[in-house]
Amino acid sequence: MDVLQTGLHAIGMALEMAFAMFWQILWPLILGFTISGVVQALVPKEQMVRLLGDDQPRTLLRACGLGAASSSCSYAAVAIARSVFRKGANFTAAMAFELASTNLVLELTIIMVVFLGWQFALAEFAGAPLMVIALALLFRRFLSRRMVEDAKRQAAQGVAGKMEGHADMHMEVTGGGSLWQRLRSEEGRTSVSQFFVMDWVSVWKDIVGGLLIAGALAAWVPNRWWATVFLTSHPVWARFWGPVIGPVIAVLSFVCSVGNIPLAAVLWNGGISFGGVIAFIFADLIVLPILDIYRRYYGARMMWFILGTFYVAMAAAALAVEFAFQAAGLIPAHRAARVAETAITLNYTTVLDVIFLALAAVLVTRFVNTGGPKRLRMMNMAPGEMAGMPDVAGHDAHTMHGMVRGPAGGHSDAPTHDHPHMR
């Protein structure tokens, strides 16, 4: 009986910690997803293939900009990257888009500031471009033309992953006028509401999973255990070890998107280095479920190649940020990440949560009243499965998504661009 009571008490502590974390990040999440919805509503996806045709620095910069303007959902980013690659985008540019989509989006920045502090958010913005540069250099050196051609053939088979329908949906505002006029229009408000809800649906499992894991670790794992894992008694070695072990923990945690920030706060309080936190956050694109999607999208060989190059680029960029921020005196002196409030009280967090819950209610209501649930059912469909399904305006799904049936029921691809630096 005592064992059962102890177990239930431990579970209760973990759940209480997880809910307290959720209450702490609720308003930043709503704010971030609202702003993300506004940006996505104004940036058409169809421009991506045309803008991502090679791996030149200017193109990679565009990829980062487009990624920053997209959804923070890792699964959606991976699906969109395959979609544009199939239609003719450069593979390196598509991967750069992925990295930016999960590391440069506003909602991630807001959550990092709330949980970890502005220094970590700044490090994320400084490190993400370094990671893209490192990845581009690795691809130029080691990515062969044959590997890309094999990946293209595998991608053309259209093997299902996750968020396929979401990747090929075009809900952007296409009318004329200024950005403000387009945003204020009926179409603009509907588009924002649909992006808002779909982003929530895309990442809620990762958010819940991240909160539960972080709550359990914060409640159950003693600090002395973390100190041993992160070599805190050897500061020099710990600085190098953090960016190495951080991605490994991320891979094993299964948590991606913004859901890994609460866990990053727990790791920071536990003693992992500054660069280790950044590397952990970077690594949401190589967690085990996403690696399996890479295998289905591009084949096993490319999956291992992506894992190896992403890991090296993430660790190297995080270590560079560690040294740069150490030299600039920007690494926090105290490990006091706000893992959770001790209790929910009438403070600014509660007031902001209530205000932004009201905003969320308005957006969800518009989503429901404008046919949003029909689009929601299409999020995880393969593009071929959406043929003939009416969209919210009653049009054919192929018209809605701008897709053309190709041979063997697939999609016809735009002319492919040869990789200019293939061996």
C-alpha cells in the first residue's frame, strides 16, 4: 500500500508540474501561433519552388526567411520540404528551409524567453544560420548526385509520412491590396484562423509530450544525477560534452517542435552547458519518429546521411555559439530557468492567459464557421487521397492545391534542378 501511495504521489507531482508549465506557456503559445498564422496567411507557398532552385548563399537565405514565416511543426516542415523537393526545389535549400522552420519561428522565440531567458532566444537566432552554413558545406563535400537522384525517385513514390495534406494546402490570402487590407479582409481573417487552429493540431501532441516528460524529470530526477551526466565537475570537458550529448537526449525523447523547450529548461537547471541546451533544441529534426519519415521519404541511405550531417552541423553550431556567447559574457551566471510556477495565482501570467484564451476562442469560432473542419480532415491525407474532395468553397481539391496528376497517379514535378556541387 505504501508503494502504491508513493507511486501515486510521484505521478501527481509530475502531472502538477506539467500543468503548471502549461499554464506558464499558454499565452505565449497563443500569441506565437496567432502571429505565425498572420505571416503564413500572407506568404504564398507556391513561391517556394521558384525561390529554392539552387544552394547558393542567397537561396539559402531565402530558405531561412521562408522557414521563419512557416509553421513551427517539425512534421509539417519535413512534409513541406519533401513537397517542394519533388516539384523541383534544390535538396540543400529544402533542408535549410526545414532547419529554419523549426528554429527561427516566432512562437519558439517567445517560449524560450519565458522559460529560459532572452540569451537563449538570441543564441537560437545566432546559431540557426551557422547550422545552415555548416550543413550546406557538408552537403557540398559529401552529398553525391546519385544520392540526390535516388532520394528524388523515392520521394516521387509519394510514400505517406505525416502532415502530407497540410504540406500541400494553400490557404494564403491571394487577393490584391496592401498587406493590411489583405489581412483585414474576410479571406484574410479566415486564413489566419485556419492556420492558427491547424498549427495547434499539428503540435499539440509534442507540447503535451514535452510537458509530461519535463514534469516527470523535474519531479523525479535529482540534480546530482544530472550533474554526473553533464560532467559539471569538469567545466572544460562539460563545454564540449554538452553539444554532443544534447542531440542524443533529443533523439531519444521523441519530442519536437516547441514541446522540447520545457525539457530544455529542465536540462539547463540540471547542469548541461549553454551550447548543450542549444544543440538539444536544434535536434528536433532528428528525433526517432522523424528519422523514420526520412527513411520513407528519401530511402534508408539518405536517412542515415541526414542524421549524420544534421548531427554534426547542430553540434558544431551550438559549440560555436557557446564560445561566442562566453566571450561576450552573455551566458547566464545562474541556472534559474522558470520550469514552473509554484502555484497558479492571480498574477500577470493568469491575466494574460485569460486574455489570449479569449482571442483563441474568437479564432476557433471563425475556423469552425468557415468550413475549417473540412480542411482539418485533410491534414494527414496523402495528396492523391485529396482528389475530388471539395474544399471549403466547394472546389475540387486539385484546384485548391494547385496539383496535377502525373503518371502512375503521382504528381507531375516541375523540371528538376541539378545540384551544382555534386561529385
